[in-house]
Amino acid sequence: MNSRAGWLAIVFILILHFSLHPWWARWPINLDLMAGSLILGSLLLRPDRAATLGAVLGLLEASISLGDLGSSMLVFAATGFIGAWLSDLLYSDSPQFVPIFLFGGIWILQTALTLLTTGAAAVQSLLFYAPLSALLTALVFGVLARVIGIRDLTVFRGKRGLT
Amino acid sequence: MTYLGVTPKNPRRMGWVRLVALFVMLTVAFGLSREQQSQVEALVRGTVLYPFIELHRFSSELSQVSQRVDDLQGERDSLVVLLGRYWSLANQADLFRTQAGLESFQLGSVKPVEVYPGRPRVGDPNVFVLKGPSVAQSDFPAGVFTGRGLVGVARGPHGRGVRGEFWSHPDFRVSVVTEDGQVRGIVRASRPDGGQAVLILDGAPFQSNVRNGTLLVTTGIAGVYPPGVLVGTVRRVLDAEAGWMKSYIVEPSVRPEEASIVLIWERPKLSEESVPTAPVHSLDSSPTMRP
């Protein structure tokens, strides 16, 4: 496994996300490819770069969805930063850890987005749609991570200068 | 410490520089007004996201091609009915105006444009972007409708297009009158129990009795919407407030998801003496301050 395969997978997923955006956005429980690729990307990057990647993805997502630029960029940047920072702190060689990490990250991102766009009134979205979307996405990305060779959170530490 | 086999000069310092630059960028993004944000989004949509936007438009056209014929026939029939209803009235009004020595009544013109709706979750499904030839030169706010009824209001430029709000937006207001001209009121959007959006007719006099199935059309009083555009059909009484006003639930004539090609109204240029001194636009769909 090398990081080039990871980046190719992320770029492909992002193209897929923007191509199929109107269909993803139609259902309340859906595959959140954007969040998945951001958290997968944060495993490959240092926190500052992951935050920059998040801000750029937030700008693209707000532009295609006609949303608020500032809050979208902030939430995506914060998710990228925290994802990369946590992956520096956590050591685990368990193969189940990457899907759990993805699930937690996607749920937090979706919750933050729902709170910023809809408000706390969207209880159903926060407690039902968001975790189920996160679970579905984490399962798909967990399989993808195994396919491209991300078996645990220690895989990229050497490439990121963290050995 | 190496990074991809290359020893960076000072990775920790560069990281802080990037974070500070990012913080500045986020502060700028938060400081942008809605109009400025709209222009930035238009730039991104017109460059990086352009292939995807075109792909969405193409696939949407493909999937709607068979349904579009039925819709167009429906719109044509509605327009014929509408034309028949107002043709004689317009002729009569013209005749009276000529006799009174007034200028003939001007209805303005319309431009056909494509609708690109906002998406839920990150975006707002109650807003849209319109794309069409020389549409950005329109006078805002301006009514947006189809042959079947009112869709929303165009608010301002968005790159070479226009940004606006569907009737389901919380800021949307339109003054309406019943078909027979007896009852007037203001229509706004509401989402009972967070479900599908409906319209609420507010301000109908308490003694009025608007029957179920009554059609509501725009009054055109504020100059944002042309007069006589269908808004919706009264379904039932919602509330009677303090014995002086009634509210009704109104079924909208066009749902936001049904609108793909719409018409944006260009109001006629009025002579100077006929332009009121008060900003009458504020009567219809005046945007409120939102957090």
C-alpha cells in the first residue's frame, strides 16, 4: 500500500460524490462520500494540511449546495484537523479501529452540520438519520480502506514523519 | 524526522503558518455578506464545479423528458385559461384608461430561465439559482413563476445568473386576493411538524368565509410579482385569531421540486410621476434579518 493509491481513491470518491450529489442529497439516510473521503484524507495528512483540505472541501460543498460558506468551511476544516490530530494520538493495530474511527468522525461532522443549518430542533436527524448515515458510510469506507491497504491507524505514520 | 524521504526545513513552523492562513481565510468567509457569498459560490460553480453542474442538468433533462411534455401541456392549458380570464378585463381597463387620458397599462415581460435548487444538509433547499441569457440585469426583487403558478422570488445577482428563494423560504411573503376579489391577505410559508411546506394565508378578515378550493392569485400591489399569478388553493381554516382575523392553509400550485424551467418577471419601466415615493418593494417578500 502506498499513499498514492489512497489519494487516487479519495479523488475518485470526490468525483463520484459531486457527480451523484443530487441523488445523495435526496434521501435522509445516505452514503456521505464527502465526509468519508475527508476523514480518510486526514489519516494521510498532518493536522494543518488536513484542515486546509477540509476548508477547500467545505467551500466546494457549500457552493454546490448553495449553503453558508463560513460555517461549512469551519466544520469541514475542524473535522479534518481533529481527524488528523486524533490519528496522531491514537495507536491501534486492530482492523476494526478504522471503521469505528470513520463512524465517529462522520457522525460528529453530520451532527455539527445539522446543528448549524437546521438547529437543535432536528432531533430525528441528529439521533436517527446522522448515525445511520455514518454507520453506512463507515462500513463502505471500512471495506475500501482494507482494499487500498489502510488496515490500522499506524499505516501512514511513517509517511507523515511520525515514526 | 523525514517526510516522504525529504527532510522538511521547519515543518512545525510551516504548520503554524498554514493554520494562521486558514484562520484568516475562515474569518474572511464568515465576514462575507450573503451577496458576496453568492458571488464566491457562483465563481466556484462556474469553474471547478462546472462539469458537475452541467452533468446534473443533463441527467435531469434526460429523466424529465417524458414528464416535461405532460407538464408543458398542463402549463399551456393553464395559460389559456388565465389568458381567457384576464383578456377581456385587460381590454376593458385599456379602454377606460384611454378614455380617462391615462397611459396604457403595462404588464412588463418575462424571461425563461433554468432553476438549480439548493441541496439539503450543507445547503438550503429553499433557495435556488437561475441561469439564462442576460438574466442578471433584471430589477430585483422580481417574481418567479411558471404557467401553473408562483415559484418564488429572485433576490439578486449570482455571477451571470440570479439567486432567489422558493415560496417555501421563511422570508417569503406575497399579497394575494381570492379569485372573486373579495378577500385579501398575505401568504407565507409554514412547515407544520417539520414536514412538507405549505402556505398560510394570514390577515383575512374575521367575517370573511373563504371556501375550500378557492383559488388565490397575486395582487401585484407591491410591484414584485405581476398581478393575477396563481399562488395556491385554499384547503381549510387554520386559526381564528382574537376574533378579528382568520388564517387558512393553502395548497401551493407549484412545488419547488417540480420547477425546472421558470419565468422571471421584468416589471415595466414606469414614468417618473407614477413611481411612488415609499419603497413599496418592502411590502412583498422583504428579507428579514436572520442569525
